[in-house]
Amino acid sequence: MSAPTLQDLAGNALISALREEDRRRLMPHMMIHELRPGDVLQESGQEVFETWFPLDAALASFSVATYRDNDAVEVALVGREGAVGGIVSDGSIAAYATASVRMAGRFIRIRSQTLEQLKTESIHVRHWFSRYSDYLLAQSFQNAACNAKHTITQRTARWLVSAMDRTQSNRFELTQEQLAEMLGVGRTFVTRTVSAMRAEGLIESRRGVFTVVNEQALRNHSCSCGAALERHFHAVLDNLYQS
């Protein structure tokens, strides 16, 4: 655990959307933590007390349980472009989804109540998180449409491309069981999809590690949902200080 520098803050695109004066408002209240896969950032049904910003290659995901069988399905992926926890509330409202670390790395933590106080001191910090909540809602909308309309191959390619873009790496520690869970499909469907992608030379996978070997071909197999979300992220955050 350590205090962040301005250079550390540059590892998160959401924080980078702020001007330096607003980043400096946040810095004294932030700490960097090294987290591992499976570490829980917020628990469904529990109050949210902390906000987490993934840095660089760190990755987190939101998952929601399907109550009849209690299986969890990933509903949103969050990397260096975003944050987890206290997005619109000050922690007094219980979290609907569980958020956990998907890929290990550094995360910046700030208490959600402190962040709420800082929103009252800077209108841009207040607009900053409001705009990000719009993006996160857009991701939920887009995921629902993607799950309804696109094939497992397209969705698998999209997940790998999204993870690659967020982590700036072509190698992921990921099992087929985890991928099936995140896509909300049976393991056999994922096994067939991964086998076909290996046969086409798109990826390699062994012992819980996926490696993208033909990035452009994988992008060609992906649906356009990820690109649409990236455009929306820039549309809502690039002009933060023009409002």
C-alpha cells in the first residue's frame, strides 16, 4: 500500500480525464493497493464504502447472481478506463452487483464518502462521475443487446479484444470455466468456440492461459459492441471541462 503520484494516476484513463488541479484534489485521499484475482471490491447486498480505480493492466468485473440457481454472470468489465464502487451513491445504498478483481494489478482506493465531499468542492469532479455512470449504464445496455443478438464466437472475440485493449497485453490468465461463467454460457459451447479459434490461428490456450496470436483476425471475428462503447466513453468524457 502506497500513496499515488501524478504519474501513477496516469495509469487510469478516467482519472486522466480530469485536469491536474482536480487530480490533486483527489491525491491526498488515495492509496494504491496490489490486488489478486478473486479479491472482492464490493459485495452484492452490502453497503459500498470504497471506490476503486484499476491501473494499467489491472481488470475487474461486475457479476450478478441468477437467483434460481445462484450462478453468477458477468455483466460489465472494468479496466483502466473506469472505476468500481460509489459511482452514484455515497455508500448508503447496498450494491446490486458483486465486483471482484479479474486480473491482478494495482488499484487506487478512495473512500466513497470522501469522494462525495470532493464532488461538492468541484463541479467538474461531480460531472466527472455522473458522466462515467452514463458510460457504465451504456455498457450494461450494450451487453444486453450483445447477449441477445450475437453469437458465442462474436462475444468471445469481443471479450478477449476488450481485455486486450484494457490491459495492453495479449496474454491472460483465464480458464475456459471462467470464460464460460463470464459469457453466461455452458462450458461445452466455450470449448467448441476456443477450439475453432485455435484452429484458425487466432489464439493459443493452455493451462489456464489465453494468448492472442492474431489480433486483427480476432477483431474481425468480434462484434462492434466494444468499439461502440469506446466511442461513447470519449463522447461523454473528452469534453468534461467544456460543460
